[in-house]
Amino acid sequence: MSELKMPQVGASRKEIVANWQPENPEFWEKFGKKIAKQNLVISTIALTLAFCVWYLWATIAAQLNGAGFHFTTEQLFTLAALPGLVGATLRFVYTYMPALMGGKNWTFISTLILLVPVVWLGFAVQDTTTSYTTFMILTALIGLAGANFSSSMAYIGNFFPKSEKGTALGINGGVGNLGISVIYFLAPFAMGSAAIGNVFGVTPAIIKGNAVYLANAAFMWIVPLVIILALMTRFMDNLPSEKPNPKNLVQIFGNKHTWALTLLLHMFLRCFLRLRSSTWSLGR
């Protein structure tokens, strides 16, 4: 990488980002703080929406058979497992994508991809002839949303000095995870809303005598996703960075701390998800 220089007052955003030096107090106060915070806000909103999409299937699955589908319990459990499996598996890959493609570029691409399962699922749940295979593909695509967490966390911290990096990552990851609560809170209202259904032309399913707009749970994320994609083009940036060395990536697997932290995180998330599932079941 070339030697960094202090941008002049009035320098373009492109020039400022090309000379990114958050540990330089003068640079940080004059140029860096504002741009870093803009990137953090957009990244956090995008991650929140990704978590909403990741848990989208969980809000719909229990209603499918009541809406006219005929899936076995085993099939429904398999479909429920796919988003988590795909998301967890691809997090390793997604971690390195910002360094390979640029943080702004990859955040835009990975968020844009989420429109595919959101729109497709909205139409699929309205057609009771939709096959089990199709739903497997859909739930796998929904799982991509879960992988966005690793790329977002791997990238956004680079905007901040070490003294503020932990806070920035906490905001990004912590608020992003609230997407789970957001979709569990909003989905029931959306599925019961004829007004939202009329906007998207949704045909309701009659479940236990009530009109349920299953597709609303998916379609309601189209507008927020499009808005955040537009904001990314204006308020996110690609920081200059070195490409990751494949040899260094392989060395991670030989580090005992990698596996210790993986086991710890695995146990924590199992408790967290189990509690969340139990609470959701009680509320149904």
C-alpha cells in the first residue's frame, strides 16, 4: 500500500478514504469520524434487515399446512434447519469477501441478493402447488442472510481507531441482532393486515376462519431493502486493504484458541436460540 498523507481541507470523500488513518487524531477529528459513523449507521441497518430476512422462514413455517400445503413434520423441520445451516457455513467465506471485493461493494451485493428469496417466497406461499424442493431452495437462499453478519463485523471495525472499535462492533452486531426481535414482532401484524396485502396484491389464506396474508411477512421487507441499498451508494465506502493470504487463512485451523472460542460461541448460541424458540412457541 502507498504511503498515507493528510488530506487537505475540502478534499473529496474518495481522497479521504484512500488515505484512511483512524489512529491519527487530527485525521479522525477533521475527516474520519463523520464518514466512519455514516458507514456504521448504514451497516447496522443493513445487518438488522439481514437478520429479519434470516428469521423470516420461522414466522411462516408453522402456518404453511394450515394454508393448504401438505408437508410432513420431518420436511418442515428440515426446511427450518436450512437457513441456519447455510448461514453458519457461509460465514467463514463471507468473512473474507470485504477484503476481496471491498466492504461497500460486498455489503451492497450481499444485501441485494436478499431480495431474491424475499420476493420469491412471497409468491411461493400463495401457491399451494409450490414443491418441497422449491421451498428447500428458498430456505437455503434465506440462509445467505445469516452469513452477512460475519462480513459486516469483519469490515466495519476498520473505520474506527482501536479505542472506539469495540463500541462500533458492539453497536453493529448488537443492534443487528435485534432484527430477530423485529421480525417476530412485526410479522404477526403484517400477516393479519389486509391493507399491506392489498398494496402487494396478496391473496389471503383462510386459516381457522381467519384471513392470513402469509406473503406479507416476506413482501414487507422489499421497500426497506431497496432504501438501504440506495443509501449504501451514498454513505458507504470501500477502504483500501491488502488481499488476504490463503496460507494465513489455513493457519487459523491449527490455532487451539480458534476451536475454544468456536465451542464457547456454539454453546452460547444454542442456549440463546433455544430460549428464543421456547418463547416463540409459548407466544403462539
